[in-house]
Amino acid sequence: MAHELHKKAASQIKGEKCYICGKKCTSFCDSHSIPKFILKNIAESGHVYLPTATKNQDIEVLKKIYKSFPGINEAQLFKNICRDCDNKVFNSIENVDTTLKPFTNKEYSLYALKILLHDIYIKEYCCCLDSLNHLELTGHGSIHFDWLADIKDMAGNANYYIDALENHAYVNHNVVLDVVLEKKVNFACVTKLLLGQSYTGKPIYDLYDYGVPFGFVYVLVLPIDDNHTKISMFYRKKHKIYNVLKNEFDDMTLEDKLQAISNLIIMHTEDFTCTKRVIDKLRKIRKIVSEEVSEFSIEEYLQRIKKLNESKINLFNI
Ligand SMILES: [Zn+2]
């Protein structure tokens, strides 16, 4: 039954046009937000783990979307652009040499666009699957207005990057961090964060105000080979609201920055892949992070960071 719903949802959200070039498209490319040459570096028997593996019950829509232990060919997929665009637009960032060098606005723009395309696809899939599920149970569909607002924000940002590409230009970014560690970490992450508060609890966005178009902080953790991992965190220059986060990071040591990024990822996103060893550690702290981040106060948010620090779990050191 669940399998049937998946098939139905996949066919319902299949569009007719490539999201980037706008040309009619019948066969979309299997694109990956985390490039395959990165996924390969943390794969075990060709598979990677997702944080949903730490959940016991198969009750959430997200769990149905993200398999807990996908093969690298099916991990972090999105299918809303044509093969031509996937090659033409993203090929330049999918190699070791480029990843080892400091990124420029070109690489930041292309990764941000990849993240947005992936998240739009997944959110549309979630909406569709949830509605079909609801239809089956109750006889009528359902609409999540907060998810639709999310899709609108992501599409607004994605279109900005695509317009720039059409003009042979790239979008300007502020860079919080761009380093290459001389070791391989056991997780990979190509994701965005939407923050209601900074790391030390200063207000950023009111996440309940759907009238405001939100911007995002993008986070990349790319284990390149056995001795190198690229870590980047950046946001569009236009989204000055995140300057407070950048200022906080500017005052930290590298070690503290990595702990902070680890905490932010664990608290805010399910969107990373890792090894079994990391999953086993994350299971132990599931309780600390099992509630929605936006649903508690700044005091509770800071409390949660404190607990994570006390747990001594740092994704970069597992
Ligand atoms: Zn295209």
C-alpha cells in the first residue's frame, strides 16, 4: 500500500518542464544534492545512513520520503531538471580539484541552487504524499499551508539564482566559514538552515510570520578523500539578517565553529548522510533533539545547545 502511494505521488509531482531551462521534459535527470563522488567516500557496502534511522516508528511523512539506509544511487535525489542542465550547470563543482580550493560566488551559487531544487522537490513530494495518505484515510485530501509557504520561499530564491545564471553571473554571498580539514569526517551534508535565532540566541526571523520571504544559511560538509573534508557555510549577501550569525562565528576558534555547526545540523535538519557509527551516536541524543526547533523558546533553545555540548557529540569527531 505504502509503495503504491509512493508511485502515485512520484507520478503526480512529475512536472512537464525542466526547472532551470524551462524546456519541455519527459525524462528528468536523477540529480543528487550531495555529489556521488562525495557520497562514495562515506558509503558502507554502497549505502549511507540518514538520521531517520534513529527514529523508532515509521509514522512521519519524512521517514517515508527518506529511506533510512539508501544506496548511493538513490540518496539525496531530486528529479526536476533535465539531464542537459544537470551536466551543463553542475558538472563544474562535482570534482575533487574544485572542492579542495576556496570556493567563489560561482560554487556558492551552484550549491545553493542544488539545495533549493532538492528541497523544493522533496517538499512537493511530501505535500503530495501526505495529501494522498489523507485522502485514503478520510476521503478528502489535505493542504499544509506552512509547507506551501516554504515552497514559495525556496522557489523565490531558486529563481534568483537561475536568473543570474541566464545572465552569465553569480549571486554574491557572505561567507561564515570555508575550510578544508586534513581528515575525513564520517558524514556529508549539503543543506540549508532557516534560523529563528542566532547561535547565542539573538532573534533572526519570526518563523511564524509567513508574510516575510525567508532567506537561508547554506551548509556544506564534503568528505573529499581519506585526508580532506571541505566545510562551507554561507548566505546571500542580501540576507543581512544573518550577519549576526557571521559575527558570532568570527569570534570563535575553529574547534568551536565546528562544534557549533555540528549542533546546528543536529538540531535543525534531517538532511545529511553518514556512517553507521555516526547513527549509533545520534541514537543516544535523539531525545535532546526530538522536538521541532521552532516550537520552543530561546531559553529552551540555548538549553538544548548546552545539553548537546555536554553530550560531547560532535559530528566532526565521530
Ligand atoms: Zn533543463
